[in-house]
Amino acid sequence: MRAILTDRRGLALTEFAFVFPVLLLLFLGGYQLSDAIACKRKVGITNRTIADLGSRAKSITAARVDTILAAATQVMLPYRESQAHVRLTEVSTSATGVTTVVWSRGRNALPRPVGAVVAMPATLSTPNTYLLLNEITYDYDPRVSFGLVGRRTLTDFLFMSPRNSDSVPCGDC
């Protein structure tokens, strides 16, 4: 009996058996968390890309906006493009400070109605100006779920001034 109680062989294996499930959970949970953070970063980069491409034009067509939206969602790779709902909108702030939609186009999302009032941050609400508003919503669904990060809706929006003109008119939007 004394030999059994003092035998230390296999102690490391027993300790490893207790610690391994915790280590595995930490590893897989860390992978899932880093994947969610990377997806959120891709959402932000895609949003800035769309706003940047839209703000460069002096005028634009509906087909060009659709091309920008389609091309920019490729930035989301390796995440599913079909889960990205993006919308590019030009808004105008009147002399009275009311901001309304001038035109809007969406990919996997409905465009905003022309003339609809848009909530604008007070710091950006300058009378008689135009801004491009880009919005993106991404339905993040982890490829493998370990319970740490589940399904989430990642969103981002950005207001950007037109670069080469006062506004970016779209005749057929």
C-alpha cells in the first residue's frame, strides 16, 4: 500500500487531463474572439472604402454607385459578402439645419427614401452643405461556435464630404 501512495509516476498526465479542457476552451475561444474582431475591422474598412470611392466623383450614376458597392464588399473577404448590407446616401443640410436624403442606393439593403429626414450629429450639421453617408450592417455568424462569441450584428456608418465638388449629384438614382 505504501508503494502505491508514494508512487509519482503518471502525476503529470493526471494534471494534464484536468488542465487540458480549460486550455482547449481558452484556445478555441481566443480563436473565435479574434475572428470576430477581424470581422469588425473588415466592416470598418469596407465602410471607409465605399465612402471614399463615392466621394471622389463630381457626379455619379446609379450604375457607378452599384459598381462601387459591389466592388467594396469584396473587401469583406473571406467573410460572406451576402451578409453585408451596405447603403450609400447623399444628404443635404438646408439653411434651417434640416438634413434630408438627396439620393440613396443599397446593396442587400433598401435605399433611404428621397426627402427623408436624417439624424445628423450637431458637429456635422452645417447649413447649405452636402455629405455622403455610408452605412454598413454585417450579420456576423461565427464559422465555429464555442459559446464565447455568438451571432452578432456589426454596424458602422460614416459621413464624408465630397472631395472634388460641393455635391455628388446622381441623375438616375
